Amino acid sequence: MKKERLVKGCTAVLAAACLLFSGFRRAEVDAAEGIETGKTDCSITIQVEGNLKFGKGDPGDGSAPEKELAEQAEADLKNPAEGIRVSLYRTAEIAAGRDGNYVYRAIEEFSENHAYEEALKGLDDQTTAENWRDYAELAAQTAGILAETPADEDTVEVDLTNEGALRAYRTVLLENGKAEITGLPTGLYLVAAGRTHDKDYEREYSFAPYLISLPDNRFAPGEEDSTDAWLYQVTAGLKPQIGRLYGDLHITKRLSEKNRLEGAEGATSVFHVVVTDGEGDGRKEIYNNMVAFRLRETGETDTVVIGKFPAGAVASVTEVYAGAGYEAEGSPAREDIVIISDEAVERTGALVAAADFTNRTDGTIVGGYGIVNHFTDGVKTVDDVRKESSAEVENKTAYPEGERPGSGMETENRPDGDAGTDTRTVTE
């Protein structure tokens, strides 16, 4: 599952800590009062509200879809399907070092990870944000909460359910997207949040771990809110990574009456399936193809399962050919079928997205069967010949590589990014 990464613009991560402890702003830092290294009444407020934006590739102008995605994420995380659990791990203490600077000293199990211990010793003005992400990963690894199989190779995720993980220094559950953790001693903390979903189970949120310092310092010459005072009450955010959830479309066909001249080949009917995704002007067609059924006996039912499609996408299924000597009972079209994710079906008992059709003889005496032609404009597609029902299914989608519906299908790189979907059949 591909994930979009968002970072919190107001997150108090270790950009400030670099200034505090590297010594490269020695003169400015000396202007502040000394750190109360033994202070035990510090606090961290975790909140999701604020300036969410893309972590990379951000055009910087707040335009859609980045702005819309950030607003959606903020709304989802204030009212998620599962409460957001946040754990703090105290990884280092703060002590006065040589030459009047302050240093981090890894403590307890974190001191046993020599890579992490050495990283803290080597902080200087060349320490980058990427370095700090690596250090957070080292800390999460030491705590035993690093997810083994993140959804994207470029992401780092935590799993707070891992057996054998270190006990967190403090753990809280966010309420309405916010929680305050008080009574904390000074030090360097790992912030780790568990996964959650939006209330409709259309999106999954995981969170990158990060490090935060108590106290913090926001000294930045030339900026209006700059201060050289040590901040023992800090507000921080989460660093969400958003992934779409996926579900199937079930198309079911039943033959209520059989044409009395129908031969062994059975009655062939053809359905046109279109799936669109997105909102407003950004809505795009992601699937457009034909699905064929061939039924032989009165009362026979066949179901084709097409997937995976992103939850929240909308499908329409129209019977464009009922078969020689047959007609549809009721409307030949099913519109506005919302794709429901597998997670929603499993966790909430929601019904899968489905379109059911029944055909009957139209009273004429006509025999024969049909053949479905697919026009692909030279694009290679996946052809799944369903032997049991003798129906042919061919799928064409418009997803970029890595974002296509379906899994485990053989694809190739193409200029327009087309790829096949996973199609399954159930015959009763």
C-alpha cells in the first residue's frame, strides 16, 4: 500500500535540539539561563491540529490536493476509528558537558545500542534532519517497536503491539486529537504512535517515530517568535503516513428462466463496469471494461469479484447485453456503488460493494451464445478465462505503477501506467 507522508509544520522535533547541544550557536545559547537538568515537571502536549503538509515534494503554495489531503488527515485523526495511542520512551538524559555546553547521554537499554550512543555523542552543526530520522529509527529499534514490514520501503513505522518491546516511560490515548503528558524529567524522548484508521475505514494512518527534547529552545535570530529561554512545556505533533484501503466489487448474475431452445453453450450476458475515484474536478476513471457471464441452467447463479479498488471509489455496472432470447428483470443498471474496504467488512460487518442482476427469457424462441470483443488500443491487459462458467473477463485500469488495484498480478511498465486487476469468480 503506497502511503503519502505528512509532517507537522509546528512539530517540536530536534531541529531546535541541534541548536541547543551542538555548540555551533554557543554565543546565543549562552545568553539563556542554564538548563535545570534535574527538573521533573516538564510536559509534552501531543496534538494533531495544526499545519499539516507533505514531508517531501511539497510545492509550498498549499494548493490542492496537498491542502485537501492535510485537512482530511486532520479531521480523520481527531475522530479516528481507533483511539491513537502514543508512547514516550526516555532515551537519554541531559548533562552539562565540557566547555559549558550540554550533552545527551543515552540511558538504560538505549545506552546498549552503541550506534545510538555514538550518534548522540557526535551531534554538531552538521547534524541534519535526515540524521535525526535515522537516530529515531535506531531508538525505535532499541525499544523493540520498529515495524518489520512497513507499507512503503521509504517509510519507517512503529508497532506498539510487538512482543518483547521495552516498557514505555509514559503512554497516553489522544482525545479529540490531543493529550498532555505531564510530570516528565528533562531528557531526550522517542515519540511513537500506533496505527489507526478513519471512521469509515477508507484510509489507514501510521506514524513515523521521532525524537524530542525537554527542554526545547526556539532561538532563531530574525524570527518574530524567537526566544533564548528554555521551554519545559512543549507542544508537538504527529508525523502521519496515509495509505488508502482497498476492497472488492461483487457482480452477481442469476438466471430465473431458461430459454427452451438454449443449447449447451448457455446464455451469455455482458456488463459494462466503470469505476471512478476522487472528488469534484479531480475525479478520474480508474477502471472501464466489460465482464461476461454464461449461465446454462434455471436458477444458476454466478459471481465475479473484481478488485482491488480504493475504498470510497464509486462503481457503475450496466448490463449492455442480456443474451439472445433473454431480458433483465428490473433496471439493467446499478449506479453509485461505493467500494467498501476489506477492513470495514472485517471489523464492522459492513456489506461488500455489490451489484445483483437477474435475467429471464423474453418469450422469444432464440438460441445461441455471445462473444465479447475487447479493444485495448495496443495496451497489454490481463485475460482471465473462467473455465467453470466459460465467461471471459479482461480488465484494464489507469493506475500508476505501485498504486494499481489488485496484487500478485504480472505487469509491465507502460507510458500510460495501465495495469491489470485481480479478478476472481465464485459459482454456485
